[in-house]
Amino acid sequence: MINVVRKMITINGFWWTAHVVPYVLLRKINKNLRIKYLDKRIKGIEIKNQLPGMNSKEINSIIWENWNWKKYHGEEWTYTVNWKNSIIKDIMQKHFDENKTILEIGPGGGKWTESLIKISRILHLTDISNRCLEVCQQRFKSNNHINYHLTDGCSLSFLKEGSIDYIWSFDVFVHIAPDDVNNYIDEFKRVLKPGGKAIIHHAGNGGISGGWRSNLTQELFKSMMAHHQLKMISQFDSWGENNEFDVKHYQDIISIFEKKQ
């Protein structure tokens, strides 16, 4: 915790950190607690001073390196079993064909990896945390078609150009700063095969709804797609037969896009 606080002060300054530390401590007591005043105050300081907040590569690395992935494998962010299954069936499996080369960014404890393993020919896992990769290596040690890569938080230099059919990332880009998202998107264009597709769950309204979301918006993400000449297929926040499932709690968005042929 001390290392995190020091890093917070270095990156975001004392005033921002003085607001964040009590908020984090209160959330440790009650993880469902939301203090709207502090949410808005913290986000306001970030916007006014153009700070990355909790979403810098350095802070993300420390947080996820020290997270207890073995306890829940990331399932603490699963709203319901039906919600998770709907994402797998109605989003992942709907858009990803089987027997392809897939990249997952930010597997954490392997929450989505277990489903990607079943449909992939080759699966690349990359995370900013060595701890996450170690947990996944142990959990999925019987699967010999998985490759593990440590990322710096904004690049995919370990992958060859045009080597990936599909990219998947959920519960990850909501915490990545816009500049780093833009760098990743540039890399997506490089590593995707022509016609290759990506599904990314990301912040949608600049983080003003809390949840440590980054300053990214739906419109900014879409403009990044256009800048890097990637084709946006769809952006949505709910799905299912009657739109009964969603990512609206923190006003997130799911974007599906592809590399032009």
C-alpha cells in the first residue's frame, strides 16, 4: 500500500492522492460503497490537471501484481452466472470462429481465458502483471497451445505483423488511459490479419460514473478507430433477446471492430 501511495503522489500529486486514499480504504470495508461526491471530485481533479489517475501503466502494474487472483480468478466482477454466460455465447462465440489465433489482453486470473482456450488454435495471453501470467500458467498448465507475454501496458511488440485473427479484452480497457489505448489500437492494426476482428470492453463516458474508469469516451474510442483506419462494426452497452444484459453500471461500452481487407 505504501508503494502505491508513493507512486500515486509521484504521478498525480498530493491533492489527488489525498482524496483517493480515504476512498480506497472505505471501499476495502465495503466494496459496493459508492461515494458520488468523491467520485466526481477525484475525476474533476484529473480532468482539470490532465492526470492519468488510477489508470497509469505504473499504478495498474502495482495494483494487479498485488491482487489476489487465486481467490476468485476475477469472478468478483461477474454480476451473475447468466450475465457471464451471455457474454460468452452472444458476444464471444457469435463473433469468433473456432480454430483461430486469438490474443487476450489482461487475462487476470483466467476468467475469460477458460472459454477462449476451447475455441482457439493458438492463444496468446498478455498482461501488465507477471503475477497474472503465473496464475494463468498454473491454472491452464495442461493446455499446450497458450503463449504468455508480459506487456508494458501499451504495446504488442512480441507479436508478428498480421499474426492474429481475433483480439479479446474484457474488464481491462476500462482502466487504461486514453493515450495508452490509442497506442494499443495502433498495434491492433499491425498485428491483426486483414479481416481480423477485435472485441474490447472499455470506458464510455470519461469515468464520471466512478469505478476507476479512465477518461476514455465512446466517441473518442470511435475516433481512434477512424484515425488508425480500422472499421467499427458496432458499439453497444446492452445485449440479449430483450437487452436484459448490460455493462451500464459504470456506463461502459463494448466495441467490435475489424481490420479492413
